[in-house]
Amino acid sequence: MSIRFDDQVAIVTGAGGGLGRSHALALAARGAKVVVNDLGGDVTGRGGSSEAAEAVVAEIIAAGGEAIAHGANVCDAEQVADMVKTTMDKWGRVDILINNAGVLRDKTFVKMEIEDFEFVVKVHLTGSVTCTKAVWEIMREQGYGRIVMTTSSSGLYGNFGQSNYGAAKMGLVGLMNTLCLEGAKYGIRVNSLAPMAATRMTEGLLPEEALKLSTPESVTAGLLTLCDKDAPNRTILCAGSGGFAKAVIYETDGIYLKPDEQTPENVRAGMETINDPTGQQEFVQGGQQSMKFIGKAAAALGVKI
């Protein structure tokens, strides 16, 4: 079955170039009306220009699609509110939000200024919160919404010199984990994309031949599956160079220690069992962990819950 977005409206942040541009073009090519959002700053978040966003809009219109540009700073709630109002005034709904805007200010933690840490978190994490909050009630009222957070392997697994970026990107997974629960009964599905592509944010990080394999379009193929009507909910889709995989956070079964055994020495002694992946589970809400531990304790002590 073909994936189409006819009569749907999509907002793509950071869509003036790279992955955002690829996402916007692909959504438009499959029928969506697209808001191309881009502040137009450099990779560190400095400066600003509407040229990049307007150029993407021109591409979409030239191909027969519908699009408008908006230069809202995703960190500014008033500007984001204006972007959403402009969208609603023109098309009357918002079906898809792609939180893609981002910046880099890489340094080792010891050399990083706290301002650079806070700024990166503000753009990636708080910016995604601000945009999501601006469309959330609209999606609830219309009984439909698809939201994609852009996480990263730097957040999921770590990357030298990217403590700020990694913290922000893992924070987006936590945001997804809760919003997918709160939005489910309103027809809102929330997922995350962990992309790897040749963009200005990855220049100099990979060999030239590797970059040639890592097209934004290959990542966008995965993105489109996260925002269509049959999209999953609470999925971290990893994509790069034509490869696609799912990242999952598991919790091992672990051990139980009786009250008189609950010492750090016994926890250390039990590490082999704690680390054993046999019986590990993917939890979909925090209360499952609580019930696992309470259940172990109750069973060991003969307590009825």
C-alpha cells in the first residue's frame, strides 16, 4: 500500500537544508501541504536568514506541491505560536510535526562553557517541546496527529565531545515515552528518528566515500513511515545509508535482596546476575519497573499484594 499524505498538513522544523529539506520535499511529493520552518542560522545556531526556507518552498511549488515558509525560532514560544496560527489560518489543521531543528556546539565536557550546553539543550529538547506544545491541543481536538522527534546515536549510545547534544537527544526519547502514552487515546502517535546522514552537521566527521553513501533521502524513507496513518507508536527508528533498525531500552530481570541482605557488598556480588540479559523486558511505562521489583519482594517475603 502506497504511503500518501493527501489533504494533510505537515510542519517540518529546520527544513532549510539537510535532513529537514529532504523530509519537506518528500512529504510534499506525497501530497502533504508543508510548512518549511527554518531560522536560517549556521550550524552553531548563529545568524539568521529566510533564504534557505524560501528556496525549499520554491522547489515544492515548482514540483506542483503546496508550501509556505516560516522563520520561527523554535525556542521562542511566541514565534512558534505565530507559525502554528499562520498554518491554521491557511489550511485549518496540523496533522504532522517533524521536530528536526538542531545545532552543534561540540567540545569536551571539561572545555565546554555552560552556556553552550544550555543552548544546545534549549534548541533540540526545549525547542521540540515548544513546537509540540503548540500543536498538541489542535491534534487532540481533531483526533489525529503524528509527531516525530529527532534523536541520535549520540544520545542513545554516547559520542565523544557531545555531552550537550547527547543529553538533549536522549531527553527527546524520554519526552516521546510519555507523550505517546498521553496522546494515544486522541489518535496522536509519537515516535523518534535516529538519523545518520551527510549534512552540514556531519561534515568532517566521516570519510568522503562514506558520506556519499549516507544520503538524507535514505533517512527520509524511514521518516515517512513514522508519520503516516499506519505509523507505529513509541518507536525509535534508526536510519542511515539505506539501513534501518529499531533501538530498544531493555531492563534485565535482576536480583532481589531481603532487607537484612540489602548492602552495597551484596549488590556488587550480584552484578553477574544483574547483568544477565536472560528474561530481560522492554517496558512501556515506568510503573512496570515498580511492579517488577514489588512483585519480587512480595514473592520472597510471602506478602500478598
